[in-house]
Amino acid sequence: MVIGGLQKFSLIDYPHKISAIIFTIGCNFRCPFCHNPELVNPKLYPEKIPEKDVFEFLKNRRKKLDAVVITGGEPSLHKDLYQFISKIKSMGFLVKLDTNGTNPHILSKLIKDNLLDYLAMDIKGSLDKYEEIAGIKVNLENIKESVKIILDIDKSQGTKDILNKKTNLEYLNKKVNANTKVNADIKVNINKKIQYEFRTTVLPKFHDKNEIHKIGKLVSGAKLFILQKFYPTKTLDLEFLKESQFSNNQMLKFKRILENYVQKCLIRWK
């Protein structure tokens, strides 16, 4: 994994859990309002953090941290993401993955193999506007497939047998690097239910009530949708520092629209 940042403590990035956040370098989108430009623009890439340093930190934080959040950039671009998450799970941490949904195959595999506890997918906008917002050509079939995979989590979990602790340990021993040992005394956090959210950062340049309706239809039936307010404090495209943001009242109107499509909609103000 190419890691550009490690936030050692967070109370907000994994709901109701104490977490650390790992930031991967590189993204296949170029959203102009992106608030992590240093992880997207190669000219701004930070100094890489060695994987061994990350795992040494996590080793020392067992029983102090509940979870690890993997974000970016776009983590699913990294070919060793599966192995990386396997190692973290073997240490007893819950894992949350943030993704733009462009690589449904890896999402499906991670879900199938019980390696995720929380999954957050960014929905940039309606399918009609995806390429305009993402700033590149987008395989919309991959976006739709990722949405379907996540929505199907609820269906599949109703009948899925959950591996017992011993089986989990044996399974993870096969998946992690041969040099990584799984301590049988460590609790392996494989939840019976994978939590998930869809989320959209909204700003007047790209979104209006019709767009919100289209987004709602795209993720219809979802358990949780998060509306995120745009703040022009740090952006990939510096011109977007001049962009306006929606009023709190307009955000509440969007929330009410989405409540017609999803089970629960929240606003993330910060």
C-alpha cells in the first residue's frame, strides 16, 4: 500500500468507535472540490509512510483503538488492499473502507470474505452528471454495480452463516502474509452485520433538487444516506475556493427529499 497519512486518533470517522485513519495516495477521480488534494495531485503527494511503521503503531494500540478507517485518495486502486485489510483484521480491529465505487470486484470480494465491518461509498451525483463532477470519464456500470453490491448486503446477511472464532482465525491465517501470526487470544472482529452508508458532498454548482431526486433513486432502499455540506477551505481546483455553499435550510430540504428514497438520511455539517 502507498500510504500518505496516518491520523492516530478519531472519534468521528467510524461511528461510535475510536479509530485511527490511514490515508492512501492516489485517486482515479479529479473532483474539483476534493478536500484532500495532496492525495490526488501527484505534484502534491506527501512523503510515503512505510507499511511497517503503520503496523507497528497498530500493534501498540491494541485494546486502545476499536477500528481502522482506510480512506484516500481511492484505496481500491491499490492491488494489495485485500492483503492489507486482512492483516489489520488479524490484529483484532474493526475495518471501515471509504471508496468511490469504481472497483466493484474488490468490494464484492472483501464483503464475501467478511473483511469489512463498515463501508462508505461516495455518490458524486446522478449518473448523468458523474463525469462532469468526477472530472474524468467514468465507467458508470462499475458505479451501478458497486451500489447494487452494497444494497445487497442486507439481503445476503439474512442467510449468511457466520464463521466461529476458531474458523475465523484459521481463515485469516491463510489470507495474511506467512510472516504474520494471528494470536488466538485476540478477538477477531468479524461482525454479523456490515454497516454501510452512501454519501454525497453537495454544492450549488453541481446539485439541485432534481439532482437529489436522481441520487435518491440511484440508492433507493439504502439504510443510511449522508449529506455532506461543502466547505471551500481546501480544494483540488483552487477556483473552487470561490464556490458558494448551500444554506442550512437548503440542506434540510435536500434531506427531506432523500427521506422519500432511503430509510435514514443525516446531514454531516462538518
